[in-house]
Amino acid sequence: MSDLSELLAGFWCIALTAWVIFVVLFFRRNERYNQFFSRLAKQYQGKFRESSFFLGHLPQVRLDHRGERVYVRLNRSGIFGQKISTVFTFPWGNAQLRCMLHRHRRGSWAKQMLARDHVQVAQPGFNQRFRILGNNHVQIRELLDPGVQRELLVLDRLLHHSWFELSIIDGQMIIEKAGAYANYQHLVWLMQTVLKLYDHATSAQLAGPDEVRILEGEEVTPELPVCRICGEAIGEELVYCSHCRTPHHRDCWEYNGSCSVYGCGEVIYREPPDTQPNETTPSP
């Protein structure tokens, strides 16, 4: 009997110690998340809502972007709430459109979708990387113009090809990625990339087929790509990252020494085909 009592006492001691360690780690992690979201709110002049263990919610930032209200928050899921994801929510003008795009097969595809067949865009490589579902294939193809596709590929590279999902439903555009973030700079890079993706998506939505028909037969100057290092349009001396295809000025690439996309780190660039058909040019 004495041995059994000692065994039970040891068990409860171990369980209590494990619980204390869990609680300490939980609060430390939440404190780090609160610090990151608080800094993000200050940087974007938004409103910060602190994480609360007792109220059961995680940190959130509400900010204004080009006159629209945007929310960034952490989300907890799973049976025991063990799964964390980062969620960006934007308003979307077309409440009838249903679209879902993701990188991997993970996730539920019964999520209020009205269609089950895949949407195919003109770029085969994009179709191979992403699965796209929706209720209006024409509008979705117009939405996924080259600018939006480019930003989705940049986001994919930024997340190291881990799972993320873009959905448009009930007048909202939602971008969700698995996990939180390694550091504050990662969160900032993610915020910048997602905002740029949203800007491209809303521009493509506003253009629509009617505006394209007006421009038919007219000589239109195509939009120049923008260098992520200096922020200026790239007219000449254009080079692409050989890994993620992000455009740069040649001088900016050589100054930076590598691709400007966070987490890419590629040091080899390529020139446009008409300039250098089959050569790969290393930066010094």
C-alpha cells in the first residue's frame, strides 16, 4: 500500500510539473505574439487587440489599407487547440464569387463551395502548383491575372512552400497560412506580400472584361514590373531571380547580392529571353 501511495504521489508530481511547464511556455509564447502584433499595429497605425487566456482569443490587429478595413489575427484549431494559423481578412466587393486556392491537398474542400471542378489558368506551371476551385471560372481567370499569379508565387516562396490557402467567400478575401512566424521581420514581410497580393487582386477585379474591351484596338503600354529593392519600375536592365522569378534591376540585384524575396536567398539571376536566351548570369 505504501508503494502504491508513493507511485501515485510521483505520478501526480510529474503531471503537475508538466502542467506548470506547459503553462509557462504557453504564456511566454502568447507574450511574444502580443509583442509582434503590437509592433505591427504601431507600424501600420492600426488597432491592437491583446491575446487573452481567460477570454479565449488570440492577438489581432485591425488596420486601414487604401480605405478598406483589414484584419490580421492568429487562429487556433484542432481538438485541443494545438494548431495555430495566421489569418488575413480583406473585404471583397463581389459577394457572389466563390473561390478557393491552396498549395497542398491539406484542408477541407467542402467549405461552402458551389463547384467541385478545378479552374485552369493559362500558365501550366501555376496549375501544377495550385489547386483552384470556384463557382465562376471566367471571373476567377480574370482575377488570377499575371500580377496576381506572380504575387502568389512570391508568397509561396516566402512560406517555403508550406501550406496556405486563399479563399473568397461571402464578400471576404481570406488568406490563411499554417503556423505563426519565426520573428517580427518575417511577419512584416508576410504583411507586405499579402497587401501587395490584395492590391493586384482588387485591380484585376475592377478591370473586368468590359474595361478590356474598351482597350481593344488601342495601343496600350504594358505595366512595368517594380523592383522590390528600390521600389521603382524596371524599364531597362531587367533580370529575374532564377528560383522564384521575381524581377529586379540588375544594379539593385548586384547591390543586394541576392534575391530580395524573404527566405529565397537565391544568388543566381537570369536575363529576359530576348536579351540572353539560354544563359544564367551569376551576381558577383
